[in-house]
Amino acid sequence: MEDVSPLKHTPLHALHLSRGARMVPFAGYDMPVQYPEGVLKEHLHTRTAAGVFDVSHMGQILVRPKSGKIEDAALALEKLVPVDVLSLAEGRQRYGLFTNATGGILDDLMIVNRGDHLFLVVNAACKDADFAHLKNGLGSLCDVTMLTDRALIALQGPRAGAVLCELWADVASMRFMDVAEADLHDVSCIISRSGYTGEDGFEISIPTEAAVDVTQRLLEHPDVLPIGLGARDSLRLEAGLCLYGNDIDTSTSPIEAGLEWAIQKSRRADGERAGGFPGADRILAEFTHGVSRRRVGLKPEGRAPVRGGVRLFADAEGNTAAGTVTSGGFGPSVDGPIAMGYVDAEHAETGTRLFAEVRGKFLPVAVSALPFIKQTYKR
Amino acid sequence: MLKFTEEHEWLKIDGDVATVGITEHAAGQLGDLVFVELPEAGSTFSKGDTAATVESVKAASDVYCPLDGEIVEANQAIVDDPSLVNSDPQGAAWFFKLKLADPDAAKALLDEAAYKELVA
């Protein structure tokens, strides 16, 4: 049956409409997929200047230790994520994953140490489940609160730093994954130097009542265009970043997904806090014994895009299955089709030639290193 | 004779050959095209068959054969430069020429006024 519940609006909904956005349903929200400039121009503008994205549909969750000690919140959260949260310094952010008992991925998220509490940003489609999962897992030790009174925007691109600097000069001292609280337009915002495009940039949590003002201030800058979900997807794909629900889900382990780097040494076998997260048996065993399939980049040799769901074969006749594409499309900066997907370990080496079944043809694709573009984070 | 389909194709019919493309409305809805796949000359299609494929950054879409017929020519220019479909969809960016099995069948298609009403 079709879902007929009304779509939710972010605090920037009217602003999107006033900018001529084409709106689509996404994770229960009415969201801009593109503006009149179009996906191609929006994508390229983000890579050469700066773009503003509305990501207010994502979940913003506070985890506050009842003891008042941030270590207690960090250790409690470590029971749900294979991440070293304890060593995360105040004012720093780290990528994380909620795993399940079988070592699959429930969601991916950002974890911030805000001094006396943790601040989490989770995917829109998973936020209610994540919130329940956190309440259930940490509720006895921490107060878990979903923030419903804040918008979230991303400012991304090589000009992002200069643009934000005009509202708040101290931004220049921030490095990749730093998080600071700052007044933008006389409103207290939480700013992290991070994003989902492969570019330098910022993600800014803004109180709802000031969201339009701050966003409009950024959009007034001649270097800045509003960017929709269409370009957000092509930008993250070029950057080799996973989209939850496409490239990672409950059927994929962090090791299969190539996300070992998100599991710090302290949580691996022989680490000081080894294991102790859901699915640790499988995930730690995969560090030692390897996996039967891996997430890889895929570069089609021709011009035809190869999209999510397309099957991959080791031979041009389609006799030997080799894997499946999970995300694919056209990379405007690469100026050609790009994709990622899971392939059997024996086909995962960079340079391996595979064949993608598209409309009855078997198109050659090369296993390719990720990302497809050079990331330009300010480290 | 200029005709249209509810699937947003236009046909410019000259004798028993129709030049077929997608409408300005369709091109606008699809957004920036990055790939076009056209049928080979000599191939035959029934009305409603998928005759061509267009892809934007985000998605692939089928272009249907508007009537029964045989492809006599495909427009290589839009394969070489798919953005032509966005800039001149009802002119230089025609897709293929179709030799109609039954030219009279075209009479049942929409005229320009009816199509404009459809997309209004």
C-alpha cells in the first residue's frame, strides 16, 4: 500500500520553493532534488566555488551522561559502535557505525565530543530507529534527546572557508573534523568542518528560528548556490562515500564495506577495549581472516552509466557472477560514468576488468580505487 | 504534420517517414542529459516498445516507439553530445527517423493543442 502520510517540511522548505526548487519525497520529507541551475551545474559549482545544502532532515541527537562525566557517555556509546569514542577529544568529530548482532550496519553517523555531552548526527531514514536503539542501549546511564528545534545545513566547496569567514572570522583556525560553537548572525550555531562531498566545507546546526536568516546570508554571497539532493548524491559518489541503504546496510559488514578505518586500534583484537560492540565476533574475525566480498569503485569504460542494482560478471557473456553495483551514475567532475559496488574478493583488485549487465548488454567496467576525485579536506 | 504522444514524444511526419524526438517539456523534466542510446537503422519496433534510452546524472529513462515501424536513421549528433537534447529538443536533437508501417495510425495521436493541454 502506498504511504499516504503527509511529507514533513524542514525549516528551509519555503526558501527552497522561493528558489524554484523541484521537490521530491525523501525519507518522509519534501526535499529539493535540484534548483533551476540543474544537477550538473550545481555539482560543478560545488567543486569550483561553494554550495549550500539543506540536510535538516537528518537526526541530531544529544547524549548527556547522567553522572556528568563525558567518559561515561563515551563508554556507553562504545557498546553500540565499534569506534573509539573515549579518545575523541572535546571539539572533535569522528565517523561511526551502529552495528547489529550479526555484524551488519544499522546506520552510519557522526559523533562529536561537545565537552559535557556527545552530539550525534544520523541519517534521516534511520533516525527514529537510531533514537530507540540509543534509548534502549544507553538510557540507564545517559539522557538521550532528539533535537527537533534545529536545522542542519552544509556549506561545501573550495570557497566555503572564505564565505563562512565573512560571518565568523575564527573559522580559519578550524581543521577537518573540528567542531566549534559560534555566533552566526547573532545566533549560536554548532559548526563542524566536515561534509559529504569530498570538498572542504562545514556542517552547521542552527536553531530553527534563525535557519532561514543564516542560510539566506550564505546564499547572498556571489560564490554560493543552493544545491539539491541530486548533486549531493553525485558529489558523494565521486568522493567514494557510502550512502546508507544503498552501499551499506544490515547485510554488509564494516570490513566488507571497506570501512576498517572507522574502527580504531583500541576496539580491534588486542586493543585496550577490544570488541564489546554488537557483531564484534564476526567483525574482529574478518580483520584476521578477510572477507569474501569487498566494496570497490567501478569505472565503466564507455559512456553509459551503470546504476545501483546492476549485476556484474567476470566474463562478457554473463556466465560467472562477480558482484552487484550498489550506487552508480554520472560523475560531472570525472566527466564520465562512475559506480561502486560489492565484488567477490578474487575480483576486487584495482584494474580488474568486469562486465556490467545493462539493458541486455555486458559493458566493460574496471575495478577502480576510491575516491574518484581528490579529496580536499583541510587536515 | 506534427503529432505528439502522451509519453512526451513529438513526430514530424513527411509521407510515411516520421522524425521522432522528445518534447521540450520532457527534456526539462529529465534535466541535464549525459548519455543517449539510440536504435540501429534497420531495427523494427511496435508501438510502445522501448526504442531509445536517455540518462541524466540521476536516472535512466526509456523513450518509446510512438508507432509501429522500422528505424531508417538515428541521430548520432545527440549520442556525441547528449546536452543537445536539453538545448534544442524539438529541433536539432531529433532521435530517429521511423518508416511507419501504417501512416494512417498517426492520425490517432495528439495534435499540438491537445499535447499542450496535457502538459499545462
